[in-house]
Amino acid sequence: METATGIIFGGIITILVAIWVEWLRRPKLRLSIEPPIDVIINPGSLNSRSIRVLVSNVALGPLWFMVRAPALQCRGTITFHRYDDGQDIFGRPMAARWAGTLQPNPIPIVDAAGVVVSYIHDPERIGVGSRMDIYPGESEPLDVVARIENDQECYGWNNETYFTRPFGRNPNWRLGYDRFLVKVKVLSSGQKCEGEFRLINDVPRNAFRLEKANQEEMEKIAQEN
């Protein structure tokens, strides 16, 4: 009887340990702010400041004998909110773009002299770069917004941007010279990671930036949702 009880008890412990190990190995996503990046974007060789967040799959740290699982097929959405009351400005989320993926540029059409005369806008390319695998201990940048040349407004940046003219200025995601609240949501393997941020756009372009939202600002967004 004692032997049977011991076997059952040992089996229960084994199952619980296995569940605990699998729980520890689950991907653990974390959002942080990447420093603004000043770049020259094409076409047009436009000066731009890009704002991104970093999505990290946190490593297990001192548990060297275990490896956290990769976060597979991560996809993100971004919503933009009025600063004063947290109201969703566009009434829908913007599908996010992973900055490290291939750009879904339109296909150029050239004439006999090799000059580009037009572009083919393939809607199938809109989905390029919308999903990303993030391995333990690694991070991937997610585009949020960009501000171009001497513009005072900024624009949400995703795959749609590559199919709009003028390039980089998508009217569907235009944000004026003001402050806004931004919510980033990343989904992977049934898990969800969220972060709230303050977008500072009522400043010169070299001060255009993203900051972590405080508790009061996060509550504004939560009330709207």
C-alpha cells in the first residue's frame, strides 16, 4: 500500500515539475523604447526620424540548463489616442511592421532606356513583414511612427506606407503637431504583451520621441477601451 502511494505521489510530483518547467520555458515578451533613429529614406532621399519600440523575448537568466522557447509568428497592432482623454483617434488599430523585414516596395516599370516610368502596387505585398519569430535573448524593432523633412505632423509607419504617395506620408495615419498616447500590442502563441507610451510631437524634429506612459495616462487608454 505504501509502495502504491509512493508511486502515485511520485507521479504527481513528476507531472507538476513538468508543468512548471514548460511554464518557465514559455516565451516572455517585453516592450521597451528604442532611441529615435535619424535616417535618409528612399525614394526621394528624404530626411526622417523614425520612432520604434523593441520587442524582446527575455532569456531565462541564471537557469542556464533550460532554454526559453522562441516566440513564433509574433504580430503587432498599434492604436493612437488623444492625449487629453485617451480616445482612439482612428477608431481602428494599425497593423504593425517589423523594421528588420524586407520592405514591400512597389514593383518598378522601366522603359527601353531603363528609366522608371511607373510602379505596380501589388496588394499581396502589404502582408510582407507582418510576422516575426523572436528567439530567447533577442529583440526585434517594431515601427511606430516617422516624421519627415520639415513636417510638423508625423505618420504611423507600416507596410501601407510603401504604397502611398507622397512616400512616407500615409494620410490614413496622419498625426498633427501635438502629444498623443500610443498602445502597442504584440500577440504570439496565444500570449499577449502590451505597452503604453507617450508620443511627443509638439517639438522640433530632433526632439520628436517616445516616452513610457505614466499610470494616469495608461488609465486614460484603459477607460477608452
